[in-house]
Amino acid sequence: METTSWYEREEDWLLKRSIIFNKNLVRLTFIEIDRLLKLMGDLSSTKMVLDLCCGIGRHSIEFARHGFEVTGVDITQPYLDIAKEKADKEGLDIQFIHSDMKEFCEPGSFDLIANLCTSFGYFDDINDDIQVLRNIYSSLAPNGKFVIELLGKEVIASTLKKVEELEYEGYKVVATSRILEDWSRLECKRHITKDGMEEEIVAYHRLYSASELKGYLEGIGFRNIKVYGNFAGAPYDDTAKSMIMISEK
């Protein structure tokens, strides 16, 4: 019987790399970070940055280019290897750590913690999500800021495609999505083919509305919580393409 959770399967993440980190998305990274830094206001006292669930390091590297001291954390070691190689090529001194986000906690160490690109809500038990938020709060220095970007429940409700056909760098993908457990979770199956290879992988995301996630953050102690519909600071309304939530310790 398989006991490995879907997010722990390195072979699946490697297969998804060209899909979730496609060239078009990677090209947008510098715009995302530039807009995000402006959106967050005064960061003059911000030095230490944690990129939680950093993947192949696209945001970690961009933060480092802006002069921050960056730590990237991810559960997928091959992604960390790719990130380190990219950082080394640019001469960027970034610390990459292999860890599960449920377990990583360095009290009072970071001025800014970022969790971007819907890298939250992977766990079967909602209490694990809440533990991650507690770890983030603990890891922030006094007055530190936390930013999370994910597809909120409202965005999913207005944009969900039950079946979508995509093509990235030679990979053909048929993505099938469905809502589970009274709008608590999203299941996404991807049927992937390329050059005779055929695989199916599945991922699950817990869905949060803005008010739900804000409530959990407030319960932990976060304050000055603001919600936006994109990195440019648009309102989080019926036209939002993503949910950007910024809070302070």
C-alpha cells in the first residue's frame, strides 16, 4: 500500500517541471517580484527573506538580485539542486534547505516570508496548514511581513475548467479538475504524454476563501492583513486572477 503523500513524490514534480515552471511563467518572475515589493510598501528594514516552497528558485533568485539575504526551502531535493545551480551561475549566495514546510521553523529569523504560486493547502489535515502558518509567524522577526499568493476559492469558482488541454515544450497535458468535500478541496489530475511516454499524476489543494484564510491568520496573531487580486494591487473582487494576502507580525 502506498503511503507517500502526493506532494512528496519527487518523480511527479520532475514530470511537472516543464508545466508548472514553463518558460512564459519564468519570464514573468522579475515583474511579479518588482510589483510585489512595491505593493508591500516600506521594506527599508527588510534584510532576511524566506522563500517557503521555493521550487526551482525563481523567486529566491529574484529576491537575491534585489539585495536581500535569501533562504529557500522546499521538500523536493531535485528542485533545490536546480535552484542552487542557477544561483551559483549568477554568483548569488542563497541558502537552500531541504525540508517539509510543516516542520521548518527558525524563530525570529526572517523579516519577510513569501509563499507564492499556490504552494499552500497540500495536506489532508487542515491542522497541518494551520501549523505551517504558526511556524511562519514564529519564524518572523518582530514586525516582519508575510505574503502568500494562491488561487482563492472565489477565483476557482469563477475560472474552473473541468477539462483543459495544454501543451508545454512538447508535453501534451489533459488536466481534469473537480471540487471535493463541499468546496473544501480541489483535485487536479494531469494526463501527460510526450514522445511515447504516458503518465497520470494527481494533486490536491485545500481551498480557502479570503475571509477564511484571513480568519486563520488573525487567530494566530497576524495583523494589518490586506488582500489583493494580483501583484499590481488590484482589488480582490469578481475579476481577481489570484489572491495575494499580505500581513504583519
